Amino acid sequence: MIQKNVVLTALAPAVWGTTYVVTTELLPPGHPLFAGLVRALPAGLIALALTRALPRGAWWGKAAALGVLNIGLFFPLLFIAAERLPGGVAATLAAVQPMIVAVLAVVVLKERPSARRFGWGAVGVMGVGLVVLGPDAGFDVVGVIAGLAGAVGMALGVVLTKRWGRPPGVGPVAFAGWQLTAGGLFLVPVTLTFEGLPPAVDVPALLGYLWLGGVGGLLAYVLWFRGIGVLPVTSAALLGLLSPLVAALLGAALLGQLLGPVQLLGFAFALAAIVAAQLPARTPVVERIAA
């Protein structure tokens, strides 16, 4: 039975899957970093205002590091990959993240290597690839490096979030607010350097920014960081595969991007990997007898 914690955590990557259609249909073109900044900083400041909780001691550095890895550094690398690579290639590179998390869980969290985790991670990557990769897929070296670097950075952020946990008495809203604010502040000079002043904002763009910042930013990251704290880290990471799947579904439903038999097969593989990762590992027969 799928736990409530799994469902709540899965809502975060599912919401992030709406980013592509919102960006292409509502936001002004040519300002992806500004979209990332608007998604992070206002949401973080609102969370800080609501909770009135600031980091203390070593958590100033930890919150800054997590905010940069999970948000501030991830967004620019993601946008570089998206601009220099076909969308399917960029999404497939991002889907490698659960396998990187599985490796880092062994190194950083001292977990046992698990062929099951790596196997389902590979199935998930293959499934996403079948869904989003097209015959026009191309490979740009800078784009590939950016995509992989973004996946590695966020994977490290996820693992460190699991390792450090949350300080006693700090709730998920405040914890998400720290990271969103740190990531947003990191994005301010990056955005001004590469994009200059903000674009003009009309009503559709305002609605898009409100969605990205309110639902895709504050709400989604609260659920995501809460989920990392209560779920096995690799299981939570595999839920991230929902993002490209939701993006593909919205593309088919709203933009007329039809899904063929290969894409549907990919959906089946990716969903199987997501569900299998949430099931408890079987205890070996010898261990059960010994118990």
C-alpha cells in the first residue's frame, strides 16, 4: 500500500512537471533565470515571514549550502542544459539523479550498496528516455556537462538534506524557507549578470510567476524536503521521475504533442520503477529463519 508520505512527497515533482508548459505558454521568452529567481526568493521570504525562524549556529552554513545545491545552482545548470539540448535529452540527463543519489547514499550515508536500487533506477532512466527522447535528439558537450552537473548537485543536496535532517523545533515550512531564500539570493547576481533587468510582466506572465512561486516553489519544496526527511532517500529521489512524465502528459493534453506506443511503454517502465522503489525490500529467507 502506498503511504500517505509517498503521495504527499510525489506531489512536489508532479507540480514541477508543469514548469515547462507554464514557461512556454505564459512567461516572456529569454528569461529562464528570472523565472527561477521568482520561483525561489519570494517563496523563501514568505516562509521566513510566516515562521519567523532563522538558522542558528552551524545551520547558517548548512542552509546556505543546501539552498545553493538544491535550488540556486540547480536552476542555472538546468536552464543551460534546456537551452543547448533538445528537451528530451535534458530530461533524460536529469532522470539520472536517482542513480547518483544511490551512489552518494553509500558514500555519504554509509548505506549498503543495493542492486535493487540501481536496477530500478536504470529502469526509470530508460522509461523516461523512451517517453521524451525523439529522433532529433542531439548532444552538445556544454549542455550535457551542465545537465549532469545539475543532476549531481541536486543529488548531493538531497543526500545532505537526509544526513543533516532538520534542527529540533524547526518545521518543514521554515526549513524550505531557508533553502529557497539562500538559493534565491544566489540567483540574484547570476540573473542580473546573464539576463540583465527583469522583463515586462503582463497578466498571463503574472499568473505564471504566481504558480511557479506559490505552488511550484513554496508548497512543492515544503512537501519535498519533508518527504526527504521521512522516506528512504533513494525512494524519494525516484519520485522525481514524475516530473518529466507529467510534463509529457501536459504536452499531449494541452499542446497536441501526441504519445505513441514507444512513449506509452516508457511510461510503464518509469511508473514501475517509481512504485517498486516505494515498496519495502524483501528480507532474505535465511535472515527470517534466523530471526
